[in-house]
Amino acid sequence: MTVLSFPTTDRGAQRPAIRPETTILRLTLAEAADWQQTIMAECRRQRVLTPSLPAYLKREGLMDRCTFLSSTGPGEPLCFRHLGIPTLSVLGRAWGRSVLNQPDEMDPHVEFAHSVGAQYAETIGAGEAIFNRVTVSGVGRPFVYTHALYGWEVRGRRAVLSAVDLQTLH
């Protein structure tokens, strides 16, 4: 019997990861879906984040369309508190379990998290709604979504609500 020799290949070596690519296009709130506009109008009406906002979203059947992040105090990171169905449908339930109640900076999709995190910071700083169309590739299957964001900051505690409408999942 002949001994065959194969060149050694390092099967443990990782292929270069596909660098996520995120394109964010600012749109007017008038271009948002009716339900996203309704959520932003309620955020504006209430101006201060209280338990009445989640109660309103649940009562109106809108909570499952939203992702919510908040910090516990000044200088603390935003943590995922509630993950909506559109977010989980794209990033997966395992991802959701791994990030719930964790800082957004712990998101394994670092580049994507930073690009969206910049939008969170903007709406928190402005205390006003913003609306974007976001195109993402390199994080699972490519996808496009819109999000209407509203942010708050009170005595250093920050929060952001993201009303997500998944447009396409390729």
C-alpha cells in the first residue's frame, strides 16, 4: 500500500471576515410608515420617558415592532432592554438572547452596532425623532430597513426607542 501525503493546511485559520457595510440615508419623518409616525407623535406628546409609553405601545399593538435601549445612569452604556420582532427576524433569537440586558457595545456585529449607535446618540442629543433607511450587508443575509428613532436624556440617564420596519431581507 502506498502512503499518500497531502500538503498540510491550517484548518483552524479563519478566512478574512466580510466587513459589514452599512449605508444610512436620512429621510423625513413624513416618509415613515403611518405606525412609525404614530409612535414618534406619542413620544413627542409624552416628552418624558415614563412607563406610560411602553403601556401605550402594548395597548396599541406596537411594542413588538420596537427595540428599546436604556442606560442605568450617567456615563453608563445603553443596554438592550426590549428587542422587537423585526430586529430578531434579521439578527436571530440566539443573538437576541446574547445581547438582552447587555451594553450595545457588546453586540458581536461591532461595525454595524457602531454605525447604528451613532444614530442613537444623535437622537438622544437632539431629543427629537429622526428617520433613516438603513442598508446592511455582511451581517448575515443583506437587509434593508427603516427606523424611526426617538431619544431621551434625563440627569445623565439615556434611552432610545427604535421603531423598525423591515423592508427587504435577501
